[in-house]
Amino acid sequence: MSSNIGRAFKVQIFGESHGKMVGVTIDGMPAGIPIDEEWLNAFVQRRAAKGSAIATARRESDIPRIVSGVNEKGRSTGYPITAVFENSDTHSSDYSFLPDRPRPGHADYPAITRSMGEDDLRGSGHHSGRLTLPHVFAGGVAMLLLKQIGVDIAAHILQVGNVKDAPVDPVEPDMDALHQCHTREVPALDAAVGDRMMQTILDAKARLDSVGGIVEVVAAGLPAGIGAPYFDGAEAAIAQQLFSIPAVKGVEFGAGFGCAAMPGSEYNDPYYVEDGEIRTERNAAGGLLGGISNGMPVIARCAFRPTASIAKEQQTVSLSAAAVGDDAEVTLIVHGRHDPCVAIRAVPVVEAAVAIALADLYLQG
């Protein structure tokens, strides 16, 4: 079982939620790219809980320790970059019921089955959102590469429960506004909408429940011609990255599923020339056609399911009882420290995932 991805920009994450550390190795970063560690640290910290009432109470420093691949001049060497993050604030006793009673909505049962009982499920182990930390670091490194060709990636919370933010302009997205919203506790473009989203999350938390959300991401400045048809297409690469994020259950590009209700005359994006560049009047395609970038902003959205760990009583089974034919149905209340809405802290994770996919496609030529 490996957790690696990529052909030219290869990423492998490792570790478990309650192990000694989590980390990542990045292979394929060209030599001589400036590695701005201060910027990387700030990007990684956007994922941190920061004492928020709508985030986990787990407190980790989340400071990357780069152990290879960066020279004394602060540039990539061209060899694998490895970074590790120490785990220190773990409460493993919260998971004493595992592996006997798998949590509804979690990977516990299929993971136990696949590993023949050897999977470390404390804090969800290798399946945990904790592993998005090295994922974000790798995405940050990918962004440093993409910045060299003028690509800018930013995301925002589009929806929490039934509360919706305004979507980005798909033709002329305001990248400054997207970056500025990242300073808010709920990174929505409309601060008032963000406040309503916050209340929706707090209400769910008060009910011992959780709520899902949608993150919208934009990659601006990607030149036309990046990608390939069929199995190696840009949509496929980006979707694979986004679906690797725990709790993502849906991905769409441009008009997305809405295209099913549109006539072709409305969906097709008419071409025109502006300052010598080919552009489209609309962007229903989300910047991608036939698996290849067309020079317009890449627009994608991903749906996050409600957090699986909730403090309500739920039905599960005792695997040990089931194994001997006894009555196996039991109830379970999941205690511990969990985000009532994982989509909020996932905004930089989504940005990182898109960056990794685009960096890999770019280096493939």
C-alpha cells in the first residue's frame, strides 16, 4: 500500500495521525527554484486550527522540518525534497474502542479488512485529515514552481450547509479578493455570508452533529496547451488529486453538473481575440477542453461530506462478536476532538491539490 502520485512531479506522503510524525517526499522538482520557507510556513499554517470554535481542539505546531532537497542558498537541488512534521498533541485513549467497533462514515472497517487488522486507526491513522498537512506542504512547493510561469491559485468556501457565497467570475476572477478572504475565520468572499456559515457550523456543533461544504478553486495564468487527452487529461489529474483529500465526495469543473440542463449554444464558449491572445467570452468549460488547458482560468469545485466523527449515538457492530456469531449490533458515541465542518480548513488543501496536479502536467510538457 503506497500513498504516492505523479509522473514528473512525484509526491509521496507518509505517517499516521498518532504516530511520531507525518511527512512528504517530493521527487522531480527542478534544480534552482527558490524555496521560500517563510512563505511555505505561512501557507501550511493556513490549514492549522488556531483555537477556532469551529475547528478541532488538537494543537500541533505544524512547522515543517525540511531534511533534504534544499541547499544553503535556499534553492531546490533537483533531488528529492523531504519534509517532516512532529505529532505531539495526541489523545489515543479516545480511540480505545478500535478496531473492534468501526465508526460509521469512517474508513475503519474497510481499512481493517484490507490490512488484515494491522492498520493503526488511532485518530484515523494514515486515513486521517492529519495527512493533509504534508499534502499542503507539497502543494506549496508546487506553487513555488508554478509561480515561475505566472500561475496563481486560490480558493474560497462557496457553501456550508445551505448557506452560499457568491461564486467567482469564471472569466475574470478577482484573485486579490480570493487571497484577502483567507485572513477570515471562514474564508468566504462575502464576510457577512461567512458569518452565517460560522453560525451554521456552531449550530451543528451544538446539536452534536456536523455539516458539509463546497470549496471553489481557481488557477489563473495557466497557459493553453497543458494536459493531454483521455486518461492523462488535466481534468482527470486534478480530480484525482481532489478526490485524494479525505471527505471529498464530488468534483466538478466550470458549469459542472449544471451543463446537463444547458443547450450547446449556451454551454459552448465563443472565442475572440484580445491584445493578440485567444480568449473565450464565457468559461463554462472551466478552462479545460479535451483534457487540455485553453488559457482561461481553471475553475473547479469540490464537495466535502459532513465530518464523520460526531458525538451523537450511532449504530455500529462489534467485529469480535460478529466473528463468533453473537449479536453484534451495538451503539457508539465518538468522543475526541474533531472539526464540525472539515471544508473550512480544507481551503488550502484544495489549493495544494490543484497545484500538485498542474505542476505534474507542466513538467510532463
